[in-house]
Amino acid sequence: MSLLFVATHTREMMSFVAPEILSANVANIMQTSVTVMWDKGQTQIVNDTVVHYRATNPSSDWNMISVSGSSSYTVTALQPGTKHQFFVVIHSYGKTAGSQNVTVTTGAYFSGFYLNAH
């Protein structure tokens, strides 16, 4: 009887909803930080979430930060007044889903005051 239970349980685990990310957005665009937020849609179990980011002017390598148990993360130590790209990937039971790239420009200081540039 336990063997039948294991087989049934395994079949149910295999029929899960594939992971999805409905959207990724940014907020709180500051001089050296940006908050990245995402919507995981109907994905119920997420094994890992990875935020990818890089500066694009000049272009740099992609950085990755593993985030768990959250739907947002604030990326810090960014270059002021620089265009950056962000995207999010979630992993669920060996499957992955990724968001579209989001591009923003961090704020910069000009003549002693802060400018929040999008």
C-alpha cells in the first residue's frame, strides 16, 4: 500500500504549473540603488529566484544575486547616472522562467543637488 502511495504522490508532483513571471519592474531609483520587483503569477513553489543586473554604458558583465522568499530586492552599489539593465529568473522543480529586461538610469548629482533620472 505504501508503494501505491509513493507512485501516486510522484505523479501528482510531476503535474505542477510551470513557473512564470508575469512582470518585472523597478522602483525607488536612487543614485546608487534600484529596487527590482516581480510577479511570479501562479507559480506556487519557487526553489530559487535570481536577480540579474549590469551597467550598459559602458557595458559590463551580468551580476547575479540569489534571493529567496521575496518578490523584490534592492540592488545597491550601482554607478550613479548610469544606465542599468535588470531581469529576474525563477526556478521551480528544475524548470525556469525569466522576465523581460528592464532598463533604467540611476540618479546623479549635479551642482550639489540630486536628480532622479529614469
